[in-house]
Amino acid sequence: MRNRDLWRRLEAFEFDAPGGDAPFSLKLAVAENWNDDYTVRVLEEYRRFLYLTQIQSAQITPSIPVDRAWHMHMTYTRSYWEDLCDGVIGAKIHHNPVESEADMPRYLAQYEATKTLYEREFGAAPPEDIWPGKATDDPLFMVKPGGPLVLLLWLTIPIGIFLTGISATGRLPFSFLVPLGVTLAAVAATIYFAWKAAHQRSV
């Protein structure tokens, strides 16, 4: 580890202010629909990301979960700018988002370089459920509110009710309608997320 003194200061830094009614970790967990254990682990990875930003001049790129912790922390302006940047790190850490598709190759390469640096500094590869294979991957996307599995569930319910009504008429057997309902919901979810991916700007 290149800067053990900085790492010791970061390890001692508390993200949650003592006695606060709305601690940062709780607000982050609620906003992202993360459980307590995952939130704690993301904050530790965010701590490691902060360290990596200071040990080389090249830009460091966080994973999506780490980036969300970073975004949330910047809304706690005193904690972020005064306590962390000025008091612990001794430097301002600004967020530089991807501005266009032309930036994507650089962004993806920086992410891979960040993971390589992480492994060199901390002696182990970053956890894949927080630092996934690609910079654009969201490891918990499937089970987030509005994610494919959740949307599939919500689509299955009304479709199931509709098909149950058809079954009650005796025109089609219920055993046939159940897989048909699930298939229709899955097709609808697939179409929706394909459209969303095609129209969503990378950030």
C-alpha cells in the first residue's frame, strides 16, 4: 500500500454523524433498496475508492454501487467537503460524469484500470457484487424496484387475474393459462427493458 497514513485516516472516518436522526448509511440504504449488510459493504468499497483517487494522477472510475454512495455523500455537504475532503484527504474530489457516447471507451478503460489498481493496492480483487465485470453493469438491477424480476411479478399479477377469468368460462384449461400468463409477462418485460436500454443515455 502506497499511502498507509491516508488509509488509516480514511479507516477512522465515520460516514454517519454521531447522534444523527437521518444517518447517511440509512438514507443510502432506503434510496437504493439495499439491505444493511450490503450498504455497509458498499461504504467500505467507497472508502477504498476514495483512497485510490489519491495515489495516482490518472482518473479513477467507481462501480455503479460505489458511485451511488459517492453521489449521496456529496449531498451531505459538510461531511463530504469539509470533514472528508479537507479534514481527512486534504484535497477536493470532484465528480466528472460521462458527457457523451464518445467518452464511453475512455470510461470503460478507466474502470478496468481502477480494478487493476485496486487489486494491487489491497491484495485482492474487488468483490464482484459491488465491482461487477463492466463499468455499466448494475449488480442488483434485477431485484431493484422497477428491475426485471420485480416488473415481471407486477405484470404477472394482472395478467394472471385476466387469464383466471377466462379459465372460469371453461374455454381454456387453467393448466394452460398459467404458463401462458408468465410467458406474456416475460415478453412484456423483455420488450420494455430492451426499449429502455436503447433510449437511456449512459452516465
